[in-house]
Amino acid sequence: MTLTIAIDGPAGSGKSSVSKEAARRLSYGYLDTGAAYRALAWHTLARGADTADEAAVIDAASDFPYAISLDADDYWVRVGDTDVTSAIRELRVSAAVSGVARVAAVRERVNDLFRTLVAASALPGVIVEGRDITTVVAPDAPVRILLTAAPEVRAARRSAELTDEDAAAVATALHRRDAADSQVVDFLTAADGVSVIDSTDLDFAQTVEAVLRVAAAGGAAPTQENHDGR
């Protein structure tokens, strides 16, 4: 049975990069759940529809040929034959994501997809990261973590990732998304049994180590391959 490590956190908390590295260290799979919502936002926009139109979003979701890699070292996201790995990180898509994520029917459908991907992976473990993984997607996961950081630190990190975007615009988009998404799911408060890691004063390596310590306490361990040379 595949062990699930659930990691939640707001944008810019470092959950994606940290989750990827932790997955590498454990030789586990890595599932970026936010990519599905971003890809659906991209798909909706590509159809010429408005993500503020719930009916249009549901219609787009009904014809959404989505695929994603669970390999942290060969990460890709596709919609049909189109590789959207980079496109879904564009500011215009980021601004449209909340319109997609707020639709309950879409969240239910996408959450079922996440569970199916993990169950069908045949991997020893998968790190699943997003915003409601510890409470909705995998509330029974043996390892559940809320990774957070101060708002100004998160904004700076996201700006560094999006080197082609204006820093002020990135910060504004991040704050708007936090406000919009908080109406759908409380991703800033840890549920009972969820371990909190505040990375405000931690560098990348320290944050990864903190996640691995919590994971080990919950029963996660490197595979034999990792013990032998990774």
C-alpha cells in the first residue's frame, strides 16, 4: 500500500520545492495538486471562457484531458497533447486559479483524481502537496504537515520564482489568491494531528530536513535504493 505524506500550505511557503526534494530523498512520488487547478484554469481560458463563470468552469472540467507526472525528476503537466508545465505558472493563470478552485463540484472531481493517481502509482509512497490535502484529500494520511511562512517571505519567494514578473504584481496576486482561496478552505490553520513547520527563518535545506523528521516520525523511510546510494 502506498504511504501518503500530505503537505498543505499557502502560495510561496515553499511546499512545492520542499516536497519535491523530500520525495527525491525518500525515493517517493511527488504530486502537485495545485497544478490540476492551474491546468484547468489554463484550459478554461484557452477555450475563451471566463473562470468567474461557474457553469463555464464546470463545462471545461467535463472535458479536461489532464495528465501529470509523479516523478520529481521528470515533472511535467499536460492537457491533451499540450505541455503546460510552464504556461500554468504565468501570472494570468495564477490570477484565474481561484475562480476554478472555488467551484465545489470541480474540487470534488479533482480530489477524486488525486486519490486515484496515488492509489494507482504502485510507489512505496507519494508526497501530496496542496491546500486541503491534510483535511479533505488525505485526512487519514499517517504524515500530515502544514508548511507556512510569513506573508512577506512568501511573496519574496514567489517573486524569485517568477523572474519575468514584476515583484509588486506578484505580491498583489499572491495576497489576492490567499484571500480568495481562504473562502473555500482554511489552509492557514492546522487541523488536529497536523504538524506545523514555519519556514520563515529556515533556508531550503533546513525546511527539507524538518519535513523529513516529521515524515520519519510518521513511519516514512527511504527505500532500499535510497539507503544504498542516493
